[in-house]
Amino acid sequence: MRVRLNPLYEHPNIGLASPIDPERLPAAERVNIRVRHRAIFWGALALGLVGLLIIGGSLALNIYVERLGRSPLAFAVAAEGVVFFLGVLMLGHFTALETGRAESAMRHAIAAGFFASYVTLLGLYSFIEEFTQAELARTLVNNFTYLMGIIVAFYFGSTALVEYGKSKERAAEKTNQ
């Protein structure tokens, strides 16, 4: 059985997401692409499993160890953010074939870390009765919602700014030729 590679992938000499026939590449580069695709899959799977383990463990500690109070739940929100930040950052640097992608890995990691913390906090606020009644939790969720909106705006805004800069550079190169 022959493994078929995705024809859309990054190649440093061809460009970002160029549709080319993988069979035209040397065997070493085809293997390198397979390794990167596997690393992305297994890295994302491990990241998700660690996230579920953190949430499940924190909920179990919250239920079965009463003397800890609500501290395991607070730990879950912070730990989700840190784990997803570091995980996405490592995956971004490992899978980047060009330095432009590696530089944007920090932006992806910050957005993923805040998003994971926000979703965890929102889940705790929605499904745990003590959280819905507390004024501090309501304030925290409102502030986190505003912060998430700002992060999303800067995330997409910076991407648009980078693309605009690249298009200006290309236009300047064409006029100089």
C-alpha cells in the first residue's frame, strides 16, 4: 500500500502551500515531509490529551479532596494556558520550514494559550454552580472575554499587516526590475 502525501504543503524553494506533485521531490524531502506531518498529528494529539488530563485531574481533586477547596480548578485554568502556549510554540518551531513561519509561532502560541484558558474558565463558569453565583467569577469571565477579543483582533490584525508588508515588498521589487 502506497502512502499518498497531501499535495498542499510548504517547501522552502517553492513557496507557501504550493500545489505540486510530491513525486517530483527527492526521496529525502518526501520523508522529511512525512515526519513533519506525523509530528504535527502526534503533537496535537498529545497536547489535547494533556489538556484533558489537567481538567479531569483538577475536577477529580476538587470533588474528592475537600480540604484543597477550589484551588485545583484555579490550577486547571492556568495550567491549560501554559501547556497550550508551550505546546503550540514547540510545534510551530518544529514544523516551520522557513523563518517567517517560526516567527509567527509566538503569535499562534499566545493566542492558543489564552484561548485554552478562556475555554476552561468558561466551562467552569457554566457548569459549576458555585462559580455562577460568585461575583468574582462573573467579573473574571467578563474581563477575560474582553481580553480574548483584544487578542483575536491583534492576532488577525498583525497577520494582515504582515501580508500587506509582503505585498508592498513584492511591488517594490517589480518596479525596481
